[in-house]
Amino acid sequence: MAKKQRKGGGGTPATTALAAAGVPYTLHAYEHDPAAPSYGEEAAEALGVEPGLVFKTLVADVDGELTVAVVPVTGQLDLKALAAAVGGKRAAMADPVAAERTTGYVRGGISPLGQRRALRTVVDASAAGHATVYVSAGRRGLEVELAPDALAKLTAGTFA
């Protein structure tokens, strides 16, 4: 069963960054099943929200530079489109160990917010069509709901 919390709690770098920025958000905790085939779809089901509102954070290597893509859990990352969005030529999924080391988060819990080293970020344009979206709050079983514009602003991200 999902548990809702308002500001505070959670204790991750993502929630710390949100609180420091004074951005309105809502935390949603749920019991994570390590056997779940898709963390994002698990989150949508546990929280009882439309899967198109839940976004996954993926780290890719674009021309040798790690780049974050925030895409709906209902879709797949288009690596060519990501490369084009940041003016690059080639993109591939980043090495998981490099992604974890650089962001400070574990796979399945990587948040676009509060990363150890801020990475260039691209948010799927579909996010802009929603009042709020859900992204990882920095650990498996914890999502943060916030306005897409706030997400883009806090990550210095662009919509594409």
C-alpha cells in the first residue's frame, strides 16, 4: 500500500535538494519488490497512478559525457533523439557502475535530483503536458511528485 508524505522525510539527496529549493512536492513511499520486472511500472501500480505520469531516470553516454534522460516508464529511451537533443552524435546507455558512482544513487533508485555530480539533463517533452509527474526520490520504493517545470528548473534540464 502506498504511503503519502508531505515535505520532509525521506532523507535522500533528492529530498534535501527539493527542500533547499523550496519547491512544492509530495513524497510517495511504497513497499518495493526486488523481483519486480520494472521499477517504474511497479511504482505506478503501487501508487495507483497512470503509468504515463511516472518517469524513469536513465543515464546515457553521449559522445563521452554522461547525460540524464527522464522518460515515461511506458516508453523507451530513443538514444539518437537524446544525442540530437544535446547536440551530440552518438549515445549509448552508460555503464551502470559509472552511473551509480557519478549520481550517488543505486540503479532502480537514480533520481534526476540531488545527484552527486549534476549531469546534463533532458526531460521527455510529454512531461510538460501534465500538472505533476513522478520521479525517483533517490531510493527504490520512494517517488517524488512535482511539477514538470520545477523538475526541469532544478536539474537545469531541457524538454525534448
